[in-house]
Amino acid sequence: MNYINPYEVRTPRKNVKGIHVLYDGAENSFSIAFLKWFDVSKGKIVDRLAIRWNGGEDSPKGYPTATGHPSWFIIPPDLEGVLIDRAIELNEIKGNAKTINLSNKILEHVSQMKINEVGPFGFTTYTTSEKLTKLELDELENILKQNMIFFLKTDDPDDTFDLSLNGELTIKLNFLNSQIDN
């Protein structure tokens, strides 16, 4: 892989507090993501849509870069809707739609759970009828980790997942409920 994984693009560090990739076209393509962006003028973290060229063998850091580090281009608000819709379409056509779309649903579920959570950590379950391979589960776990959501891990690996008789998969999750400053 001759490009930087978009989840690892955290420049500028003072602004990028979290990344949720909507589309990753991999090498020689682009990525679109929602960033938890610290808006200095507002003094708070806001959701902003961003895009970047992933790069390839000739340019593994992609574009843009800032002080030699891969970075994001923030999309003007007037263009956000069009790019979000297109990112979702591209996932269905040629991306890893199942994993990214499932991670989007889990992120939304956890964000609703955080509203009622008083402590710094939370626990929830998410049930889906999606059939996931081991590779897809590994990719889902990596995406969720980037968003401070973790598969429940115990000494018994069967504690993380429950597969019902009707084929529904329940995933047990822990999540961090506080803002990360760096």
C-alpha cells in the first residue's frame, strides 16, 4: 500500500480531533471524511467535511500536505451535501460499502448512547443482519477504534459477538465518552 490510510491523517493536530471516513478510494484515488474539527474562532469542536488525494507510489503522502505531513482540505459548507451523497454512492459502486456503512450506523447508535451516559466510558450492543467475514470484522474494528469505540474483549472470545438463530449478529461495544484534546 503506497498511500497513507486516511484515518492516520491528523494534520493539523491542533484542529483534527477525530476522523470518520465516508469514502476511501485507496491508492491513486481520494478520501472524504467527517472531521471532529476544533474551530478556533468558535472555541469548540464542530463536524467538518474534508477531502484529500490519497496519493500513490510517486506521491505516497498524497495531497494536501502541511509542513511535510499529510493533511485534509476542508470543504466549504455549500458543497458538503453533494460530496456526502457522492461518497455514499461511491461506496456502493466501488468502495467497501458494507463495512463503512455499518460503521456509520454504529457510530450514530453510539452517539445516541453518549447522550445518556454520565461516566467517561460506556457500554452498548449493536445488532445487525449483515453477514460479515473475518476480514470485514477486522476492518470494522479498526474503523471503530479510530472513533474510540471498541469491541468488548474478555478472556472468552465468544463474549464479543452473539449470532442468533435467525442470523442476526450482536456486537458488544465499549466506548469512550469524553472529548479528546490532542
